[in-house]
Amino acid sequence: MNKTPVDDKLPVFVFPHILNFYLDNPKSLKQVLTIYNPYDSTILFKVLSTAPRKYAVVDPEGQIKPKSCVDIVVRHVAPSLTSCNIEDKFRIQITEFRNSTIFGKKDVPAILHKESDTGVLQADSDLGMDDFRLTKSEFVTESVTKDQRIDARSSPNYLALLVAAICVAALMLPTTGDADTQLPTYLHLTLHQKLVFAYTLGLMTMVVLNH
């Protein structure tokens, strides 16, 4: 991959880092994983599960263009009391375009809770903040799928859409040190800044799809 760090285990960025479903909240049975590709080459992703019969994942494999992100909608299709508090896992694997060698992977836990817990919900909102302290060598990439069945009757969240548009625009800006651009240097963002925008974009995507 051109201009990509050579490493056997490149980091994968997935937001959120855990999927919490709630038996007493039907809306929570649909969750969104956002995956961002900060590299200069297209990558391929694939989503695997330890319990494929319990979940429906739209487009579990595909490609992510350079400096782009993808959203994957995950639905819990077998909620029951017997499935509560069991930790399943989704594994996101990334490979180089036209190359089957896996050079990055990440496991995302998925748990069905019996009832909504404000403590767990607060923990969800805090997930991923420690990742902004990751060094460049610890960076990872992750995968996504788009749900085409969003309820048309729900009114759009314009503030979330505006924030998401700003994040997308920021992610399209060149990275610091990129010489293949004519944009002034003050419009170049660091990798750390892009991770913040990628995380925020993932949150806004969840807000819009769950609205």
C-alpha cells in the first residue's frame, strides 16, 4: 500500500468499541459500526461473528476508499432472556486491495442486556476516548455497512447532519506531510485530529440512524 506504514498488524479503528443491545428497548437492537480508512490506498474489510445466527449484518464485506469511512448496521435478530449477558464478538479484518493477506483485525464485543442501564449507556458514550492517545504504530482500521431501510417517517436531525458533514469535509483534507496537494499547510490535519473527526462522525451516524 503506497504511503502506508509497513507493519504486520496495522491498527483498525471501529466506533463504538462495544455493541450493547437491550431486551427492553427494541430500538437498541439496531446498532451502527463506523470504520475509517486514513491511509492513501483502498482497503478491503470483512466482518465475522462468533454467533452469526443471532445477528444480521448488511454487506459484511467490501472496500473503503482512501481517507473515507463506511457504516455497518448490525441487528440483533434473536433477542431472548437466554441470550442475555452472553458476550459475542464481531471480528473486523482488513486486507490490502487485490491482496488476500490480512494485515489488521479487531474484535468488537456484543452483549444483550436484560434492561437498559444508564451506567452502561454512559460507558458507551465514553468508549474510544482512550484511543486518541494511541501512537501511530498502534493505529487500526475497521469495517461498515449501510442500512437502506431507515424509517422515512422520522424527521431528520439537522444538527447531527451538519456536524457529520463538517466531519466528512475535515476527513477529506490532506494529512500533515502530504506533498501531493496544493492546499495551504494550515488546512492540513494531523492523524490525531482526523481520528477525533472520525470518532465524532461515527457518533453522529448513530444519532441519525437511531433518530
